[in-house]
Amino acid sequence: MDFATKEIFKRYASILIGKPITPVFLNILVTSVCDMRCTHCFFTDELDDRPRKKLQMKTDEIAKISETLRGNLGVLVLAGGEPFTRKDLPQIVRAFYENNKLDSVYLMSNGQIHPRIFPDVAQIMDECPNLNVSVALGIDGMKEAHEKIRRKEGSWDKAIHTARTLQQMKKEQYPRLDIQTCTCVMHSNEDTIFDWYDFLKNDLKPDKVNINYIRPPSNDPIELQFDHKRYQQLSDMILEDTKNAALKNRYGGDSGFFKAAVDIYMHDLIAKTKEENKAQLTCYAGSAGAVIYDNGALSSCENKADVLNLRDYDWDFNAAWNTDLMAERRREAGNGCFCTHESNCFYPSLPFNPKHLVKIKKLESEMKKVAKSVGFEAAKKVAMKA
């Protein structure tokens, strides 16, 4: 049994009877420092705020959170701001790797800071020999659309260069490294979103293609106004291309197919949530998943207000996690709360919804089967050439 499935099943009985569990998915916004001001950003008001920056969690404080998590961790997402602005990113990853048997880390980045990205990724790969590392590059379309959204000339070329360099690093030295693209579907890229998908599929060929549904607040509210059907159509295309092996679309490691299946499966549910304006699953934000901000604030979901600050609990995550304040937030989530948030609602919650888990495991099985078939055909061609 792969790591992710094992950790989920260990928690299943507890979560279904309402007993607190340690999260399997942890999202930490490690910094509010960023070199961009994207039109769709929900975190703009906090970016580069000087008083806030003084409160940014230190390396040892994050390490203490890891030490007091009291459980193994399936996925750690490090975001921001731009996480590669921190000089201690490898140390943060190593803390969770050593203390929580971390299976996968997703490093969210705009792909601009080459002097930090490449050496930091290499250091993480070297110091965490069994860790599955995914660099998730935020690229929101072809050059013109991307640079309009990111408000930075030359940013598309830099991000593409980052992707290709990381792909070369994977090929030459680090097979556990995955390169994924994260594209937010919105007003400024809806007219060219399918051109961008064609480029991903036929040219860039990342290990994983992710799409996000834009959510408020947005730096520019116009970005929230787009044709919802385009998101649904793109979601369907990704599903079919994955099933037909026209797109690799999976992570590495023993749990890679399962984690990718959750990603792909949730797109359709997100579209239905928006279309029907009602919950499509029981949300376990605050149970299966948590979010920690750069200043130490703890919440169940980025769409909700902070619940408390870990600073007031001497960075003891378990003590804060088991407070009445967090228990109340868990009850709120389970009482029909819904949204389109991928990493706080759908990703951690779907495996704990039995009817959805069955369908996810079926998709995982289909993905494994087609990957095996493609691998067999590729090996056959190599043998024939020999």
C-alpha cells in the first residue's frame, strides 16, 4: 500500500466519527515577500507589508511546528508570496522530511529567481533522498496573456526557462523531481487558454498539468468574470488526454498516481460546485488539511478568517490544533460549508468522502494501466531498434 493511502486509512475511522486527526495535507504560506503583483492574486494586501514581514516565522519556529505535528505528512505545500525569496527553504523542507516522514513537497513558484530556485531544489533533492519534490510553476497562458496577468515583462520567458532547466535536472540527476504547471483560469486568459493547453501538451510537456478556478478576492475584480464553460471544457480535455496517455499528468513516487487522480477528479466537482452553487462533498478543512500563514496564523482554509496564532501556543501545533476554537471551525466545515478552493477543501477532503474515494481509486487504476501500456510499447520500440 502506498504512503498516501496508508496515512489516509489510518485516519479514516477517527475523521468519520468527528475525532480530530493530524492533517495529511499542510499548506504553509512561508512568506509575504513577492516580486510580482498579479491581477488574480488573493494575497495582494499582505504582500511586502513591512510590519508583517517583521513577524515572519523563523526557521526554528517552523521546525518546532513540524516537531509538534505528531503525525506523518503526505503533502506539504510551501507557497507565499514567492517562497524562493526565503534563504532557508531547504531547511524548512528537511525539518518536515525528518520529523514527519514527509512523502511529497510542492514548491509553488513564479519561476523568476533563477539564482535561488536551481541550487535550492538541488539541495533539497540531495538532503532528502526519498522525498518526492514537485516544483509548481505558476504560468497563466501564452506570453502575452501571462505577462498581462503577472504585470512583468519578460516573466514568461523566465518561467519557461525555469521549467526546461528543471526538466534537464530531472533527466540528468534527479528522477524524483517533478515539474508541474499551475494555471489559473480567469478573464485575461480565457480566450487563449486552449492555445496554452496545446503548448503544454505538445511542447513543454510538464510532468503534471494543474488548473485552478480563480477565487475572490482578486487584485483586479474583472478577472473573476469569465466563461465558466471554458473551465469545464479544459477539465474534460485534461481528463481524456490523461486517460489516453496523450498527457503524462502524474506525480512521481508510490503515491504519484493517487495524488494526480485526486487533482484530475476534483476539476469536474469544482465546476459542478460553481454551476449548482452547492456542496459536492463533505469538507474536512481543519481536519485533513490546514493552512499556516507567514506570521504564524493558523486557519482551516484561506477563504476563512484566521482561527488563532501559533505564536501564542509557543509554536506547539498539536496544542493549537486541539483547541475549542479549531473544533468549532471543523464543525462549521462539516455543516455544508463549500467553495472551489482546490488545496484547502477538495484535495484534503476528497479521500475522506467514501463515494468519491471509490471513483478516485478507479481513475488511479485506469491511469496506472495506460501508463504501463505506454511503457511496454516504448520498451518494445527500443528493443526493436536494438
